Amino acid sequence: MPRLVDHEQRRREITTAARAVIAAGGLDAATFQSVAAQAGVSVRLIQYYFGTKRDLMLATHRAVVEDWGRVFAEALGALGPDAAPREVIRAVSLGLIPLDDVRHQDNLVFAAFHAANLTGNTVTSEEMMGAPRYLIASFTEQLRRERPGETGTRALELDAELIVLAVTGISQAVLAGGATRERAVELLDHLLDRVFAGE
């Protein structure tokens, strides 16, 4: 009897291999041949699951976003339903910063996609902006919980966007060796102390 193939698992194995290739050499290094070698499968199998390199790259990007979503869910689950807004934003932000080897690799992958977006290669701005927009909306909602009397949403949205951009910058500093992981946590806490100064 032929062995049943878990197609989702196979796709996952391929995108995991693509992440390793991208983290080591950027998007240009992620050819069907290099990803196939990393995954230990044939090029034809990758072509079967992902018709084009662009399809493979978008699926790889989506896999990183989905993994981060699971990290966030676990962190928020550990906090419980009554967690304060600052705790929620801190937990999610810590999940984004490369504080371990897995997140370091995923941040390298995201940096490669960001560079490709800047040069108009492989991905578009619209395809890259889904995750940041979701984070800004989520952080805005948490700030609204903290400051229910604040009129309008513009200031809340700006504060939320500043947090997301700051976390992105902190992550890039860690990747580039400009900040240690410990310093990254210190910078995040300092930022949140300022944002939540009225607590």
C-alpha cells in the first residue's frame, strides 16, 4: 500500500528549507535548486507544490507570519484574559525581536523580503504590509483600553505605529550587531515606560 503524503507537512518542510536558504544568502539565493538541496527533495517536487519562485517566496513569507502568530497566541495565553495593555504589547513585541536563534533567522528572512520590496523584486509593498497593519491595529486597541478617555483615535494609532516601527528598528539593530539581545529588551521596556507614562 502506498504511503499517504501529508501535503501540508511537505509544503511546510519546503518553506522551512527556503527560510534557511534565505536567512543565509537572501532571496536571490533561494532558487528551486538550493531549496531542494536544503530540503532533501527534488526540484520537481518543489515545482509541484509551488509553480513559480514567487509562489514559493510568498508561501515562505506567509509561513513566518503564521509562526509569529502562534508565538503571539502562546504569549498572550500565558498572560491570561485580564492582562494589562502594556503586558500585551510587551509580550507581542518580544515575540518579534530576535531574542533566540529561531527568531533571529525569521528576522533575517523578513529583512530579505524588506530589501526585495525596496528594489521592487519578488514582493510588493501591499504584500508586505499585512502583518504590520495588523500589529498597529492590535496595539491601537490595547492603547484604547489603557486610555479610554482619549478623544479620537489618531494619537492612539500614531503611538501604536511608533511602537511597531521602533520594535522593527530594535530588531534590525540586533541583526546587525548594533545591540545585544539584553539591550533590545531594555530599549523596549524604556519605550513602553514612556508610552505608558500616565499609568
